[in-house]
Amino acid sequence: MEIGAVEAYMDGYRGARSAVIVGAGVAGLTAATALARGGWQVEVVEVDPPGTTAGWGLCLTGPSLRALDELGLAETCLAAGYGMSSITHIDVNGKPAGTVELPRLLPRRPAMAGIARPVLHRILSAEAARRGVVVRHGVTVTAVAQEGERVRMRLSDGAVRTVALLVGADGIRSSVRGLLGLGASLDFDGQMVWRAVVPRPQWATGIHQFAGKPHTTGLVPLSDTQAYVFLTENAAEPNALPDAELAPRLRRLLRDFPGRVQELRSLIAGSESVVRRPVLTGLVQGDWYRGGAVVIGDAAHAPAPQMASGAALAIEDGLVLARELERHESIGAGLTAFVRRRAQRCRTLVETSEAIVGLEQAQRHQEAYPLMDSCHRLMAEPV
């Protein structure tokens, strides 16, 4: 659509169930689809160009698949990813240290799936488009004001929108959160996380995690042919490295791990997909909304990656937001109910992930494993 057509499309729904969502990631596209299913007119604005995704792969844990199943997308994601049900822990000597069997929340389906981020993004984008959601790239929100029961905002291209609902789904460094004046912690947890896409070894039929001195590494299958290696680097500085140094540096960090990690290390030599990012956690203090504007996903609650559940929280947010807005007559009542249902669950996940970071840094891996297990079981409870 041309910009004028988009404005006409949204203006036709002034005062009705109209929404602008900032961010076309997992949280934003899930919320867009869930709202559009309920009859909302939805526009998504995304500052990055089309096809841009952050990172190489992620886990769709049981809660993710349960929420996606309600949207009719679980089977598509399982077919496009790699279904699995266990996390195998290996100690610093290369010996088995236990296996966590994750809760299966869908009948006759795996407990979770690894999936490439670009693949998941295509699935979510296609469903949003099928539901009539308009997505505009290269645009974001620069100013927000509450006008009675509606939210008025200015976009970076100068356009103005007046809608019933604004959703900030723009990640851990959310600009919408700042525009709304929502207080949030944003902490660097002393780790850098590495990821590299590699061919999937035949033995990798679930997540494998290897304890080391001083780092932790592992492997997550993404499809029949691909997986990604991850490494959490302790006592690291959050500095940037030249792209040419990434693969050689990651191979050096893996050098002292025994056993199968050396096979993974050899696979990284041919990888052209290596990233290194700081482990950041964030949590909005107090309400997640002002008037008819709310933040969801990492903009509201960003866990460390150790629980592999950031996507689960984001997908659940989008679905529960739509449910609560459907159940309540006013936007304000719906947002209040949404935050009441989500706040403690999300806080527990963030705080548990931070505790696991601390245990990894202290080399107390045996204490981290049961904590991960219990938190996954807690997350399996109904949302």
C-alpha cells in the first residue's frame, strides 16, 4: 500500500478497534495476528528494512507451541523446525550429568522445537498478512500522547495516527517504553553469548549443554540439516569485535572443552554465520502501560537466554493481550487485566534466568540444572 492508502485504511477505523504495533518481531507479529483475529484493524511499523531478523535461531518451548497452536501455527512451525523433548547436560569432564525431559503440552507432539529466526519470521509475517495486517518498514513512532480514550502518535515519516491501542513490541531497548515514561531496569549480566549456525550432527536430536571452565557451550537443532552452537562467555566485556575475528575467536574459546565439543569446534571453521551479543536482562517496574499504550515482549521483560523462553513469553503476551481486550469493555480494563495475568509469570522467568547466569559464573552447574527444570515446569502451567 502507498502511505496515503494506509492512512485512509487506519482513519476508517478511528474510534473503533484500531491498533498500531511498533516492532515486527516475534511479539509484534503474534500480537498483530491475535488482535486481527478478533476484528481489530492493525498496522505494524518496523524501523528495520524487510527481511531483517536478529540472531540465527531460537527455541519454541512448550508454552510457545501451546500459544501458537491456538493461532493455528504450531504444526507449521514444527514442520519448518526441529521437534525435540530433552536437554542433555554434560559436565566439565565430558561425562553425562543428567537429562531434563521437558513437559509436552500438545498431544502427540514434541515438547519444543528449534527453528531458524528467518523461518519463524516468514511464518508469522505470512499469517499476519493473511489476517489483513499492514506492515510498514523503515518507520517508527517518535511521539505519543493520550487524547481522551485514544492514542495519538507521530511517525518518523511525519504521518500521524490516532488509534485505540498502541503496542510497543520493539525489543529490550524499546523506544516506546521511553516515550511512555515507563521505568525499567536494563542490566548487563557479565556474559557475552555467541551463536554460530553449523550442520546438524546426527547425534544432536535434542539440546545438548556442555559445562566448561570457565564458559558454557551447547548445541540446538534448527532443522534436519542445521543447528546452532551457542557459547556463554563469562567475565567478558560488552565490546564489539570485527566480523573477521568472530569465528577464530569462538574456536579458541571452545578449545578446552572435551568430547563432542571438538566436533562442533571443527564445524565452526566453515560457518559464515557467527554473532556475539551481550547478555542483557530487563524488567519494567510497575505497570506496563500508560492510557491506551502498552509494552510487551522484551520491551517489558527480557530474560537471559539460559531458559530459552524469551520467545515463549513474547508469543504468550500477544495472545493474552488480545484475549483480555476481548473480555473487557474498555481498553484500560483490558490492559490492567493483561498485566495482572502476565507480570508475576514474566518476573519469575527473568529472575530465574538471572540466577542461572550467576550459577554458571560461579561454576555451580549442578545447582543450575534443577532450577532450569523447575522453571520449565512452572512455565508449563496454564497462562
